[in-house]
Amino acid sequence: MQFKDIVGQRDVINRLTETVDSGRVSHAQLLLGPASAGSLQMALAYLQYLCCDHRQHFPEGDLRADSCGVCPQCKKVASLMHPDLHFVFPNASTPRVSSSSYWSGDFASEFRDFVAERHALGSLDEWYAFLGIENKQGMIRELDAAHIVQDLSLKSYEGGWKMMLVWMPEKMNLAAANELLKTLEEPTPRTLIMMVGESDERLLPTIRSRVQTVRLRPVEPDRRAASAEFAALLVEWLRLLFKLKMRELSAEVDKLAALGRERQKQFLAYALDVVRDCFLNTTAGRPVTIGSGDDKFDASFPRMVTPNNVELIQKALDEALFAIERNANAKIAFMQLSFSMSKALKKR
């Protein structure tokens, strides 16, 4: 991961690279921001820059420095296979890993696959879905913290930094946090604990006081990018609402429920945007350009959003969004939305 691949956040990136270049790397750091802001991307790009053998500098650009991306060190960090880079993250038992002594290392291959597949933008709910533990409470436990202490007490394999990335530290239980305190207070030389989370309010004060916090600004989703991702789902789902064949509709709802909460919210926000554009432009006599890639849908759907049903449609989508934001069961929320939307669309 390179800094150039991260959307925005240039001021944060420049501050981080300057700390490396000036030799002022804090041994314990906390990057705070939602997954969509690129907090995990930022952490991985920072670690890659820290290890890079041939750092690049651009005095005249808005991005002032970056890793080279091609040296052996960069390639090892980018593949999450650097021998001095360790990971801890929320986990729970699965059918594959069911012993009482499981810890993050038992899920290392899954975590690498998850980060690669989501381009380091995956949310915690998406991680739980990826592991198949949506109905369990993932946690960073005392055994995870014990491995942090053990790994960081050893000499580095390649003579450089020993790095521990702790993703979602707010899921650390009390025993794990207490186990980690001594390492945070008395780190060995050239040791970096990089925490990546969304809320420091859920961290113990003793942890918060021992880390240097960097906050990332939320990034507004690009509607054009969202349309490419969600249009096919929206078109198929809306068509099934008119047929109301339960087997097919249930399968489509399963697809929506599998998106993960962040993408579910983005999908619903996208649907609200489409409905709003259809109503405003049709009412004003202007052509509607949805850009779904389906010409038949683009021509027919705008006529289905009328003064008779637009408020009902928006209310149904808003209620579903409200439910998802409050961790309601996604399949139930989308099935309820489907019934409400089907009823509203037939009132045109």
C-alpha cells in the first residue's frame, strides 16, 4: 500500500512521513477514522514507508513523500508477509478454529485475504461476515495481547523495526488491555505498535494516554463509484419487488445482507439518491440519467416515482437505513424494506 493510493488525507500523510524522515517515530500510535476514510490503508502505507529502502520525495507536490513500492521491503509489507510485521484483530472461534486457545495468528491467512479483497477498506462487520462469525462477538483477548508482548520482545528478523498492527483496539477486553500496558510504557528500541480504530471513547484511559492519536477526516463516497458497484443490485432487487416471488426475493435479500453494514448503508444512500433524482427531474420535466447500465430500467423506473408514492419510498429507505445503523438484523431489515417498497411502488 502506498500513500498515493489513499483518497485525500494529504495533510495527515505529510505529517506522518515527516515524523519518519526526522526520526521522530512514536512507539505507540492510534489512527482514528471510519473504514471508509482509509485508516487501515493509512497504517499499512505508513508501515511500508517506514520500511522502504528507497523513499521518494516530491517537494513541489501536495503529496510530499511516498514509499518506492518496488523494493523487497515494500513488497513484503504490501503482501502482509514481512517477518517483522505482526497483526492482532478481533476474532472468535469458527468451525475451522474451535480450540479454546485460538488467537489472531490462527486467522492470519484470512486477514490477509480480507485486506487484499477489500483494498484495506473493509469494515468490522464485513470482517465478521468474511470469517462467518456474524452472530458472535469478536474480541481481542488476553491471549492476543500475550502474543503482542512476546513478538515485540524478540529481536527483529531483518534488523529493522518490529511492528505490531492492532486493528480495532476498542474490541480489546480488560485483561488484554492490562496485559499490554507494560509494553506500551517500556517499549524495546525500534518498536512500533500501530493501532487502527474508529472510536477512542471505548479504549481504556490507560491505553489512550499512552498512544499518539492521529484523526482522519471522513471521506464522502463518490456517487459515480457507488453506482458502478450498486446499480446491478438495485435493478435486480427492484424488478423482483413487482414479482414478489419469495424464493427469488429472499435470495436477493441474502445478497444485500451479505454486503456488510458500511456497504449496506452506502447502498441505501445510493437508492435514496436515485429516487430523489428521479422525482425532482421528472417533476421538472427534465430527462433523468440514472446511469445504471440498463437502458430499459433507466427509461422505465423514473416514471414509477410520483407525487403519490415518493414520500412512502423515501420513508421506507430511511427506516431501513436507521435500522442498519443501529445493528438490526440485516436480512429482516431488507425484507421489511422490500415489502414496504413493493407496496409503495404500486401506488404510483
